[in-house]
Amino acid sequence: MTPAQLKTVEWLANGEVGLSSRQLAMWIAFDQKTDRGFGIDHPHDPDDLDRCLMYLERVPEARPHLYRMRELSPAWAALVDRWDEIEASHVDEVGLGWTKARSAPKTYALMRSILDPVTR
């Protein structure tokens, strides 16, 4: 296993993991889809997004491979295309790990404006 894969396993075992962040980690580190029969999970809201960002913080080697998430679904493609903007909004509004606030209405609105056209 590579060092990034070892960090990913550690994060999967001990980090705050959600469905979309698990998909992010598994695809980037192991080329594995985690489709549970309902489609590929992607971040739906700032909570989901924060867990994805926490993974990228814990395993920085994964960040340059974020573009690969585009392969999985139109939703992931749309999010990745504007990831820097979404991430900046979230960090500005609530901080990584929700350190500045408990609500992220601007980030949620941004995410919905990106996701709604491709998930309806």
C-alpha cells in the first residue's frame, strides 16, 4: 500500500466518514465505487462537503486527484468543476470542521445551484 492509501485506511477507520466522503476516499485511493444500489454518493450539503474536505486535509496527496471524481457521476463532475469556489465559500462561512459557525446557508445555496440542474 502507498502512504496515501495507508492514510486513507486510517481515516476510514477513525475519521468522521459519510457516504460521499467514503466514495471520494475509495475512488481516489483504491479505484473502488461504493454504490449501494442507489447510485454514486456525492456531497448534498455542507455537512457532506465538510467531511470530504476533512478527508482532503487528512490525506493531502488525494487533492491533486480530485478531478477523477468527474468520472463517477454528473453530480460529482459539476461539483469538481466548481470545487475551489464551493470550498472557499464553506471555509469562509463556517470554517473547516465547522469551527466558525453551525450553519452554512450561502454554501448550501451554492451547492444546490450547482447540483439541482444535474440531479433533477
